Amino acid sequence: MDLRQLRYFISVAEHRSFTKAASTLHIAQPALSIAIKKLEASVGLPLFDRNERQVHLTHEGEVLLPHAYRILQHVEDASTEMAELRGLQKGEVRVGVPGMLGSYFFPSLLMGFKSKYPDLTLIVVEAGTQSIRQMLLDGELDIGVIHSQDVPATLETTHLISSQMVAVTSKDHPLADVKSMSFDDFFKEELVMFKKGYFHREFIDRICVERKITPHLSFETNLLAMILNIVRHGFAITALLEMVTEYEPSLVPIPFEEPVILDIAMAWRKHGYLSLADRAFIDFIQQNK
């Protein structure tokens, strides 16, 4: 097998179609089919079931697919490292950050990093922690900010911050004057929450499962600004990191009776290649957080 065949194999597996894969790869479909047949011949196993209108991986193809991803990622890592040694690129950092931290914790750090390393390129992706974890594993991100719980064994982490999760209401809400809030009282209210995949939604879902509670979810969104506006206008309450309310004077933070402390970490692939730019970013954040 060769790298070109593996790239073709991955594309067909992702699109489940020779026609769509050929279009994406900008090659003729017959040439793609021939390359896949050569790959199957080289491994001595069928990789695709072509009996249906939609192409599906065989069991053998499913076994090969993660290996193919890793092989191509290793090749990309090697190319990046060799290019750095030749001095052919200035460097790029691809980092994934959840919405709350991206809005309130990271801006000054990112600007400070850019000031210190003006020739490095920063690509910042906002997403939920589940999506960030998966993008790290898939090699789409170099570094990601994730919840410290349930970290895959293939990721390396370093502690970033610990922050309290609090209930958040408007100043005019009937609960705004309470000193602390029970989970039962919180879940009796109309709620606005991030969609599944964000760490504060993971916390909410876990509490609901543990206590067999069905929450009153009036709004779900991945837009932090929308959540803040909905709470500000009294349509619902939510739960956010306490740091958010430090910057939002129109919102009231209410600690839970059972304190909720979330540990947040920076993560990267344990056996992946970290460029000089990536290492500079990790070092800078650790020193200035």
C-alpha cells in the first residue's frame, strides 16, 4: 500500500461514495476505483461492500481505517518537523477553546502570545469540549482546552484553571437574593443551556442522571451571547463558570449548596508531534495563566 491509496481509502470511507470521493479528490472515478482495488489486492482483503447503492466499509476496512488516519497524521507530523528544521515556515498553532473560556479567560493571553511571537499564526476554534477532544484525536487541532474528567489515554494534559460552576440569574429574578441554591430548586426553573458537548452541559446532564431529574430546558444554543441575553431579560436561568459573572455586572452568580468545582486542562496528542510553535504556546500559557 502507498500513501496515495490510503488517502483515497479514507475519502471513500468518509463519503461512503466513490463518486463523491472522486469529486473531492479531483480525480476521475475509474482511477479512484482502480487505486482502491490495488489497495485491496495489496492487503489481500476486501475493504468495501459495493453491493448496495451506498458504499460501506467491510469489517476489514473498519480495522484498517484508524491505522490509515494515524499513518497519514504521522507523515504530516514528520513533514512539519522537517520543514521547521529547514527553516521553511514560521509556525502555526491550531487551538480549540470552549466558548466561556474563549470569551473571558483567553483573549488577553492570546494577545500576549501574539505580541511575543508576532510571526506565528494562531488559529482559534470555538467548540464544546467533546468536539475539541475528538478534533485533537483526529489531528485537526494541535492543542485543546478540555474538562479534566474522562480524558482519553492518548491525550497528554496539563492543568489550566479550576473554576466554580454557579447558577446565574438576572438581577430582577425572584431567586437573585438567595445566598446559595440547591440542585432541586435550580432544576425547577426554566433553563437556557449550551447544547450537548459543552462541559457545563455535561455537568448538568450528569446531575440530572444521578438525581433522576428531567430539567425544564426552554432554550438550547451554542451561542454564549444568546444565553447571557436570555438570562439578562429574565426568560430563564442557567449555570456558568463564575468568571463569566465577574465581567457581566447585570447577572447574579449563586453558588450551589453542594459546591461544583470544574478542573480545566490544556491537552494535546500524547504521541503526536508538537511543533516549536505549539510548545511555545503551551509554555506561554502555563507561565501567564
